[in-house]
Amino acid sequence: MSAVYFSKLDSRDTEPALFINRTPDVEWLKRNLEGYLGVTDARLGRAFRVTGAKGSGKTIFVRNVLKQLKGQHGGRTLFIEVDCRRCPGSREVFGAVAACAVSELIRLKGASASIKQELIDAANLLNTITRFTDAELREVHEHLTQYKAASGLSAKVALLSSLQANFGISLERSDKQIKQLTGSIRFDEYRLCAALRAFFDDVRDQGLNVVLFIDNIDELHHDYREAAQREKVRQQAEWVLELKQAKVALVACMRTYYADIARDIGNKLMLDPLPPNMLQGILERRVKDEPAPIREEYERADVKRLANRLAFAAPTPLAYIEWFKVLCEQDAFESSSQDKAIRRFVTAEYAGVPFDVLKSVVRAFPAPGEEIDVKALLDACGGRESELAAVQDRQVVLPNDFWNPTRFSLDPSLHILHPDALKRN
């Protein structure tokens, strides 16, 4: 037999159409979001927390639910999605939210929804101020004069009132008055968040809904080794989660070990590990998109045997698809040929951490899914603090509690390197 190369199979593909299973969880989130979408009282918003292990499928799960809702409620609802992996801080998250709001309003207007241009101008105004940090008052006003039409949105525009109260910004100033302005403004996170919330008040007052999906909050500065680092991370995450006070349906996704930051969100869902048959179902669904010759290769006995064997060892869908693809492409269908393929996979995945350190750390865990304390982890690193820092920073190990990291587990993708991972199969 020979290696099998998949042309489309990607462990990190979160296209909603690829999602299967977790039916009770899907129904729970969908029904709760419909509760928000079905209420006409503009004063109400709702917040939801979705947690799970790294690679458990949180993103594709939420995106699948939102795709269903978009088909039913897309004509009067802004669906805003922001991935914190692409945002170095809360300020950038706010900017991404504002930019997406502009795009969604334009989409709705293009689909013949009755969207006022004044509301689009308000969104553009908000998007503009999120790009400032410290700026001259005159400079800010000069940038914002192009959005003066926003003041005609209604008798009282919440966003404009917020900007006046918090930043001293007014669209009513004449060009002459703007030229005479002096002083500067700091656009801090507290007041930017207040401006976002005020904007969403205006959106709701126009009879529109907002579903705001904030993904991967745990990747918003993933520094936790020092207490001072964690405090900075907490501040950034808390600013983002303050959006739960807005008149929106907020869905916040994060890894389980990070969830303490959102304990005050009442609607909570944790995605449990999936059994082997469901993992195989996920793989088979994805292989259906491959060209016919590759689908035929997938039916080979050695390929099927590998898929079955890995399904009983993989802790998450991400790890399962990663392992399967790598071993197929390395022609490593039998146990005797897998060590070299696994080594190539983990050294590429955790570049910068020597393989002997990876191997030592993995073997320090009694079993792939168990935890060890920081002392055992340091011993596995040969007592070298620099190596300990590297395995934490590269997420070779993950804390059991981001905010008080005393015990650690292996990154699920590394379970395959553990000597016990495939034994029972």
C-alpha cells in the first residue's frame, strides 16, 4: 500500500456545513438565542458562555448554530463574529466588532432591509474612533465630520450622547469651532466599551437584533506564567466581556481552563468529549468532500483500520483529524512505521521545543489525559526554568486553571506521543 494525500481535509476547517452531532447542545443554544431574537423589548440582551477543551470543536459548533439562525432571522439581525486570535487586545476586539457591524448593516441594506443610512454612518463613526488611542480633539472632529448624518438617526442617539459625555465629541460643532479646539483625548477601553454599548442601543431602537460571537477569548494574550501577566490578561478579557451588558445576544467561546473569567454569565454550556464512533463520523463527513479517487483510497482496509484505531485514542476532533491526516500522508498505517511520522508531526507542531524535551514532558504524565503539578513538570524539563517557560508558552502543556496555574495537562494533540496512547488499540 502507499501513502494517501487528502486535498481538502483540514483539521482546523470550521466551515459550519462540516459540523455533525452534538444535537442536544445545538438545540440548547439555538432555542436560547431564539428567545432573544423573538423578544421585541429593546431593553433586553442575553449572554452565553461556551467552553470545552482545546480542539473540542467550539468554533464550528457555534458557527453551525448561527448559520441556522441566520437563515431564519438574517433579514433583521446583525451577525457579528470576532476571533480574538487576530486581536492583540480588547481595543482591537472593539475595532473588529465595529467594522463587522458596518459590513452587516451594508449587507442588510443590500438585501432590501429598511436600514437607515444614518445608522450606517453611526457605525462608521464608531469604527473610526476605535482606531484612536491618544489624539488631538480637533483631529478627531475633523475625521468625524463626514459622519454628521448620524445625528439625524432619531431624536436622541445613544452613541452621540455617549461620545459627548465621555469624550467631549460633538457632531454639532461648526468647522470654525472645530479649528478652535485644543487639548487631546484618550480613548480608553472603559469609554470605548460604553460607546459600543450605546451604539447597540441605537441598533435595537431601530428594530434590529444583534448576535455577537466573540471566539477564542482565551487567546487574547495567552500569558499566565506570572501573576502580573495574568492580571493584564484579565483586564483585557473583562473589557471584552463587558459587552454582555449590551442589548445583544453575546456568545463567548473559551477553553475550559479559562472559564472563571466568565462565571457571572448565567447561560453556560460545556462541550463534552466525543465517543470514537462520533469522531469517525466527523472524519467520514469531511472525506465526502474529497475527489472520487481519494474517497476510494479512504475505503482501503489499512486506512479504515488506522481511522478506527486513532478514534479510540484521540481526545478531541482536532487531534483526531490531525493524527489521521499526518499518518496517512507519511504512509504510517502500521504501528512499526508510526514513530518516525509522529516525531515529524510533533516537532513541526511545537517548533522551538527540542524533541527530547517534548518526549520527557509527555512521559512525565502517568496517562495521556491526566494532570501533573508544576514541580513534576519542572523535573521533566531537567530543572531548567527556560525549558519550563518554553513548554508553557508553546502550549505543550495547558494549565488546569489559567488564573491559578498549579497543575497541567498535555495539549490534546500531543497525546499521540504518549507511550500508552495507542496501547489498547
